[in-house]
Amino acid sequence: MIPIKEPWELTVMRTAGRKLAEVVERVRERVADGVTTRDLDRIAEEAILAAGAKPAFKGYKVGRAVFPATICASVNEQVVHGIPSKRVLRAGDVVSLDFGLVYGGYYADMAYSTCIGEADPDAVRLVAATEEALRRGIAKARVGARIGDIGHAVESFVRPQGFGVVTQMVGHGIGRKMHEPPSVPNYGKQATGDLLRAGMVIAIEPMITLGTDDTKILGDQWTVVTEDNSRSAHFEHTVAITPAGPEVLTLPG
């Protein structure tokens, strides 16, 4: 069953989302050539704790695998769930940073990608297209629409430009748990899938590549990479379905 949030729950989730957006801005200021992904992880954790919240990802379990860090930092061919490390970001890299926190018992989830320094035209085009795909997906998150409308908006925008769409990883509902029903694919047919109703909250997160749709998981049991080593970008917002239209909860106040 897809959870429907009460008005007071949405109030808490708005606060959680604003706090996370502020954390993201703190980290964004520090992303640069020469910085390690572990440096960014430390900054994010300090900012989350200072906001009176808790990291959502640190200690998260899938089977026996436990995620060891506060953010996911995925570089170039890494799609999602990259583990922060001593890896130094260099000019030309595409880095995708995924953030989550828990506040008042509710989760917020957000991600963005950026090019480090001077990047080649394909990388710039990839990042811009993925961000625009997120915007188009959000625009379809309206009462009475269906999940397939969101995926179709993403896929129909990026496919004609020659990009791949990661099909093995999807968006999700969010609330008292980081992952709730429904699944929110970045592909699909219009007017198919679960009906969107007022009070639903979903995380929409296009994952787009310069090559194949196919991915694999590395031996660390977390990092998802493209099968053909093509670069990838990832954007995400937590979005409430309201009678007035989609409300992006992960925006600064």
C-alpha cells in the first residue's frame, strides 16, 4: 500500500527537505579540483548533525552490506552509491553527490551532478540534460497522473539526444522510511502505473548515461557503474503530490 501523508507529516518533511537542501549548498561550495570525496563526506556529516538531523545513509543495510559513509559520491562511470574515499576530484570529472537525512522521524533525499573545472562538451551536455529530465519528471507529478507519466517524461526527453537511461535503478516513495512504495522508474509509458494521489511523497531521480543502459555492482557491494564505463549523471528531489501541483521539498528555505 502506498503511504499517504497527513498534513502534519508534510510539515515535518518540508522542514527535513529544507535542512537537507542547506546541507547540499554547504557541500556544493567546497566541490572543486583537488578535493577528495571523503572531504565532502565529512563536511556533509558535520552540517547534518549541526542541523539537528541524522545521516540517512550511514549504517544503511542491504542484506549484509552496510553503507559506511554519510553521502554517496559517484565519479564518471559510477552511477550511484559510490563510497567516499581518498579519491581526488580532477578537472573534467563528472561527480554525482547523493544526500539523505532523517529529521523528526522522516527522511529527505536529494542528489545533483556537476562537472569539475573545464569539462568536455559531452559531459556538460549530459549533466544539463539530466537536470532538465528531472525538471520534466517533476512537472508530471500531479494528482490524477500516473507513475508512468513521470518515467515517460524523462525517457522521451533524453533518448532522442542519444543518452542511455539506467533501468536497473529507480526512484521511490519516501517518508518514515527512506524507501517506500511506489517505485518510480525513469522510463515507461504514459497513463500506466500507480495513480498519483494527494499526500504521496516520492523521490524522482533520473540516472542518465553517455552510453549503455546496463549497470553492474562493484565488489564493495555498493558502487553501481555503467557496464561500458561511459559517464553518468544523477539528479534527485523529494517531491510531494499536492492538489496545487508538485511541491519540491528539497529546496532551500
